Amino acid sequence: MEVLTWIAEQEDKGKRIDVFTAEEIEYLEKTVSRSRIQKLAEQQYLKVNGKNVKSNYKLREKDLIELTIPDVEPVKILPEDIPLDILYEDKDVIVVNKPQGMVVHPAAGHMTGTLVNALLYHCKGELSGINGEQRPGIVHRIDKDTSGVLMVAKNDKAHQCLALQLAEHSITRKYHAIVFNGIKQEQGTIDKPIGRNPQDRKKMAITEKNSRHAVTHYKVLERLGNYTYIEAQLETGRTHQIRVHMTSIGHPLLGDIVYGTKKQPFSLQGQALHAKVLGFVHPTTKEYMEFEAPLPEYFLKLIEKLKVRM
């Protein structure tokens, strides 16, 4: 059981308590959805100034909010014999090339067939436990429909070292993407804060409110008529950062129906985004290591199709 407390400030006045707590929990990097908070309120686990409140309660300045999160019965994650494209492995880390369409770790609706299921089988359970039973070894994630290189920690010491590098923004992360429209300049930097979309909590957006600093550097690799093949390097690592940033400057990713147009050409299975390069300092040897995942077949075929259309 965990008890979280906050005091509402002047800027929180009038905000629904379920919205407020969901935002605050997100900054703690905990996975508690707004719908679960609403259910906790119904079960009298949400209080303001010592009294039970409903999830639509409007906050007042200096309200003392108390949310109790009861322990959830753990779900057994089973090892599965799923082939892995391993780029590197030793006793501390394993670096894999995740295919497009594979979910990184189990969650509602995706309890099997994930990268974690495959890793549990391959590593025989030897993965770090810092992120809990649902996400053993997982230091960072990429979207289901994003392919590419991903590092995984095989013990807690390695996990802590890699997580610190992520927090310090010292890890090299370069992505390749195809975006709509021709980019005029050869390279550029997008420095815009990213937070939850206030109109749609499942999406991220450029916003000053309840957001985090986000920086993406990009450069043109090839011009393909009405599309542009780019490399995007993350300085920070926010949820959907490249997708949100490129859309904000008029160049949404090809295949991205969430941040781009609903009608997409070429019948893609998600956004054309590939984690190409990942570099980090090894937790034990302290040597810098860099890995590159080759472009997947669908991505290469897409480039050829665009060249033909030029």
C-alpha cells in the first residue's frame, strides 16, 4: 500500500482532483491511470482535508490531497520462446533490435508476445528488478510501432547506471524517420516543452502547462519529393517526442495517425520511425559503446517507393 499526498497551490484552484492527481503521478513516473484514480475515489481511497471526495471534486487552494494506492496482486509474466535480434550481450546488458509491432512490456491488452516475455525466456530471468515485475530489465522504451535499438539491464547495478545516463541526457539516441512535406533547411533544432494534451489525455502536446523541457535536433538525409527522410537526435527523451515535435513544425511522420492525418498513404502499420543508433557508457567497463540497428525491410521499401514517385 502506498499513500501519496499533495497540497493544492493557487494555480491548481478549480482543477478536477482526478486530473490533478493523474498529472502529479505521471511526474513521479508511476503508472496509475485517471480511470483507476476515479475507481479509487469510488472505493474511498481519495481524500481532501481528511474527507472522502468524488473524482470530480474541484480543488481549492491549500487543499490537502491524500491518495491511497492499495497493493495490486501481481500478474505472473511468463517467459516465451520468441526470437530476438540481439546486437550485443554480456553479463550486465543486452542490446536488441526491436521489430515494429512488438510491445516492449506487458500491460492491459498486451500480456503476451512482448519484448519482456522474450527476454525472460532468453535471459532465464536474469534481468534487473528495479522497474518491478511488469517491466524487468526495461530502462527505456520505444513505441510499439517504432522499430530499432533498445538497451536492457540484466542486474540492478547496471540498471541504475544506465538510468542515470538517461536522466543526465548523456546517452546517444538517433532515429531515422520519413516525414510529410519538404523541409526547407538542411538541419534544425526544436526546443518546445511537451506535456499531456489537455483535450486528450492519451496524447502528448506542445504546452507550457504541466510540461517538461524537450529538445530534438534533426537533419535532412534525403529529399523524396513531397516527403523528407531525416535523422532526429534526442537531447531529452519525452513520450512521443519526435512525433510531437515534427508535427509542431508542419512535418508529421508518415504513417502516424495519432499526430498526423487519419488518412495515410502506403498502408503503413504505424509511423515510419526507427531507432537507428544507441550509445552509452558500459556500467562495468566504463567504456563508451555504440550500436546501430539496420533499417527494417518495410522502411527500405518505402524509401524506394518514394524515389519512384519523384
